[in-house]
Amino acid sequence: HGTQVMNQQGHLEIGGCDTVELASQFGTPLYIMDEAHIREICRQYHSSFVKGMENTEVVYASKAFLTLAMCRIIEEEGLGLDVVSGGELYTALQAEFTPKNIYFHGNNKSREELSMALNAEVGRIVVDNFYEMSLLNDLARERNQQINILLRITPGIEAHTHEYIQTGQIDSKFGFTLSNGTADQAIDLALSSSNLMLKGLHAHIGSQIFELDSFRHEVEIMVKYMADSQVRTDYRLQELNLGGGFGIYYASGDEPAKISDYAKTVRNALDEACQRHSFPWPKIIIEPGRSIVGTAGTTLYSIGSIKEIPGIRKYVAIDGGMADNPRPSLYQARYEAVVANRLNEEVKESVSITGKCCESGDMLIWDINLPKVKPGDLLAVLSTGAYNYSMSSNYNRLPRPGVVLVKDGHADVIVKRETHSDLLRNDVLPERLNHRQ
Ligand code: LLP
């Protein structure tokens, strides 16, 4: 992926940095983010959607991976930012991300989070439910502020990796249901709310989607609904946010589409739907998360203990695991890996990669073919840029790995490795338990 190559020593090199040197300089486990690759994908999105289509905005779903440095890259590449919590919003604001390019999502935003968004004057708040709508209108009225909103709609389709299904999907925690009249009520309430400016609708149909037809279907359903709403209310919704979900390559069998084909699908679907329903082209917003950072990330681990059960399995343990990458244990996610210090060696044996957490479910990769490894070798797990650092935990009191951003032979720490004392940062020992004094 990206700038990954094998150098003359047979080592994995990313962004011009030898990963063996990165391991000795920064330690392991280590998240490595390939800056040129992130920027290249941002540019593909920009040229396919923003330049290739009229009135389109690409907004990075920051839940996939967010740090101050990442905010800067996203802003420099001309993308907006989707945040879903006070913490993500705080990070964006601390990075001085332009507030009007921030979209604020979430199904249970608190009064404090909404106040923070109003103070910052973020571009759009995506209202999820009736409770939030009245809370937001009250807060905006108290401040004498007008706030631009989108309504999150549950459109009744759900995309799976290779297909989409029409679910009717009333049973979702997110958004206003389209099929049972709830979405109509939400539009009516928004239009009668004094301090809310209803700009348009939002929908998100799933994640890690390969089948572009799912997006075509989403466009058709949403444009039809926007056209029907205009007839019903005489108010024209101008913006359609299609959410994220574009899938990436993790392991064999994954067949991601091209970003340019994704844009083409959306454009053609819009053309057709707008014509069919006599509706003018809305402004289109998309919210890719995984596809911007997923393949740009690599996690570097040191191999430690190796346990062979003859005739059954060889367990190769690394110095991280489900605490820095919970996706295999959470979603049965599959990954590929290479031995970073011996790329040129012949693949010899099938092993299973296990983490160091105290449970048997802490398996990163089952049955992968690798060169014969020994303790001290470096394992690079690929495509770990999305939903790894952002979903990491301190389970078993493992300090979180650091994150380095590599480009043109330079490596900059963008998140420091946690130390053991960081783990105690918020621990408080009550006086009555402090026997040692
Ligand atoms: N917009 C909304 C409203 C979303 O809920 C999401 C993801 C996105 C955009 C970005 O979707 P993406 O382009 O990244 O697929 N933790 C899971 C993924 C959860 C996605 C949740 N929503 C994983 O590790 O696979």
C-alpha cells in the first residue's frame, strides 16, 4: 500500500523510513502512518468528487483516526471534518480546524456537547432525534443563534460488504425512520423550530462497502424522499449527505472499488434520480473515514514467545494485541502481515499471531504464511490506519503505542507512546486506603 517498499536490506520501508530503524528509535508496538498515502487518497476524493462533480464536499469521518496532526492534514487537503463527540470536536478546535467545515454527528449529544458546537459555530449539526432537536433549538434560542442542521434519516437500506438489503430498518438506534412517517414529522418540526435552519438530510448505510450499487440505491431513495417532501411541505431541501462506508483492502478476497468509480456511481445515480423525480441537484456531501486512513496505517510489533503444539498450531506472540487492535476480536476482522526485517525471505510456514492480553480471544491473525520467525523479529500488520488507534484501550494496563507520521524519510511522533505513569494519571488513592503513610 502507499509508499511501502522493500529496501536493499530486505526491510519494509514506509515513507522512506526503514521500519527496523523506526522500531529501534521509537520502540514497539508502534503505529506508523504514511502521510503521502493519506494525502494521495484525499486528493483522489477531491478530484473525483469535488472537482468531478458540481457542488460537492468531502468530509473526513474522524472517528477512524483523529489527532491534531491529522486535523491539519485534512484541512490542508481541503476536506471537512465529521466529529461525533465533544472529544473529537475539542481535538478539531484545538487544531484550529475551520469550524464552518465541521459536521457534528451523534445519536445522544449532550447539552454540553451541543453548547460547545454552538460556541464554536460549527457548520452543520446533524440532528438525530426529537429530544436533540428541541434541546438544540432551546440552546440556540437562549443564545439568539441560528444553526444550520441536517436531519439524519434511516433510509431502510443496509449495505453489507457484497450486497445491500432492504430492511425497512425501523429497528436502528440512529435517525428518523423514513418508512413510517417519523422523518416527515421531523422535517415539519425542524421547519417550525425558530432557531434551526433545515439545510438537508443525511443518511449512512454501513461501512466497508464494496458494492457501489448500494450507494446508487441510497441516492435513489433519498432523492425521491427529498422530492416528495418538497411537494408535501413546499420547502426545498438543498443538501444531501450520503455518509461514509467506502470499503478498503485488508486481506485476500477483499475487492474494493475505485474512488473514481464511486464518484461516477453517485453522479450517475443523482442524474437519474433528479431527472426521474424532477428535483434540482442537491449539494452532495460524503463522509469517508476508513478509506482515507485505513491502508495508510501499519502496526509494527516485536515478536516474543513462540509456542508450537506439534501437528496442531504454532502461536507467535507479539507485544500488543487486542488493546491496540480490537477489530479481529470484535468483528472477526482479517489482516495481512509481513516480517518487516526479513521481507525477502521465503514464506515457509503457517502460524497464528496472538497478542499478549490475558484471554484466548486475543488473536490478531489466524493461519498466516510467514518466513520462519524467531523472538526479536518485527511483524508489520498492514491496513491498520482506521479504527485501530481510535479504538485502542488500556486493557491489562497496556500503555497505548505511539503514532509516528512518516514522509520522505522523516518520522515525526504525532502521538507519544504512553508510559506506565500515564496509566496512573487519573487514579486517586483515597486517604483511608493510603496505609503506607
Ligand atoms: N458517517 C457516519 C454517520 C458514520 O456513522 C460513519 C461510520 C462514517 C461516516 C464513516 O464510515 P467509513 O467510511 O469509515 O466506513 N468501528 C468499525 C466501523 C464503524 C463505523 C461507524 N460509522 C470498524 O472498525 O470496522
